[in-house]
Amino acid sequence: MKVDTQTFDLLSDMIEQENLLNDDELSIIKGLTRPGFAFAAQLAIADSIHYHIHVPDIEKLPYALLEDKDGVIENKKEGYIKYGFPGCLKIIFSHIPVAQKEQSAKCFEQSYLDHIGIDIRSDNKEAYIVFQQIPLISAQQDYFFKRQGDGVEVVKCCHMQVKEKYWVYAAKNINYEFAFGPLVIHEQGFGIDLRPANPFNKPVIEESQACCGETKPAKAKIFVVQHV
């Protein structure tokens, strides 16, 4: 594994101390290195991992603390900043929309984890085969997934572009981004390929109408069986 997992703990402690994420979100982050993580094969060949955290205002971030953790600014635009840390771990902070509109209980004026990115920068055949296992693994786990890009048309978002992506939704608030190919910074604009909305998120009115006893956890209905 190229990513130094010890860096996870150091930065997770810093994130917790600054109240940037809640306990559930911190548990999601730490789950990447636990035994049984479904995408361990993709993580093993990743060149970096990033957390994309929405904050109310990036100008109010603890810059001194981030620098004290050896954070280096890799990219900064209006409402968006990306830090690189030793161990191939990145943290992106933004207060601008980076996802398609979705129904959720999140408040735009609070900090929350938008997604975790697993960055596969090698674009050789062996890496691509591992990358293309993501839909099968998602189906086995009852996760939703969506593809961006087709290997020909690049994916552009956050002033950057890659060859293609898979977005995987493990639950309402668990979004994984798998990016394939070299990262290219472009100055032409922010890019139009935002994170697709999480299909697990339903309108709040539906979530509150549990009138017939205990509700069952949602699962991704990937397969549709037609009865004749």
C-alpha cells in the first residue's frame, strides 16, 4: 500500500479536536483500514486518499494547525482549498457546491464529510482491471454506484480532471469516489461533473413517516426481476 495508514490516526485526531466531523463520519474514515473493507484491492494500488470536507467558510479554517501537521497547499481557488500531507493523504475543504442537489438533513452552515476519495493515478492495464472491479464489488455489497467518464471524455470538477470515476454509495452518508488516471489541473473553470446525488437520500418528509412499526434499512435495488 502506497498510503501510510499511520497518517490517518494523526489527522483523524486533529479533525476530531477541531470538531470538523462527527463520530459517525470519523468512524467511516477509520473504516478504510479495518479488515474486511470491501475495496481493499483498490485501496492497495491507490496513490493517495483524500477527504472532502464541507465547511461553512474556508477562510476560518485552522491554517496554523494544518501547517503544523505538515500540510502543504496543493490547490486553492475561491471557496476551495486542497492540502497534501505526508503519507499520501489529502484533505479538501470547500464551502461551494460540489455535489448535485440531493435531499438530506445536512445543513450547509455546518461541517460534514462530503466524500472519501481513493485516487488511482496509474493508468496501466493492471490498474484499470482493478478499477473496473468496482461495479461488481458494489453489487455484491448492495451499494449503489454511478460512473462518470468513459475513458475517452475526461471528468472535470474542482478545477481538476481525470480520465474517469466511479462513485459508490454505501449508505446515506457514505460516499466513495474512485478516480482513475493522472490528475490534471485545469484553469478553464470549476468543471461541470459534480458528485452525483446519493440515491440513498430521500426527502425528509418520507424519512419521518414511519407509521407501520420499525423501518428496514435501505438497500440498493440493483437487480430488477420481472414476473410474467
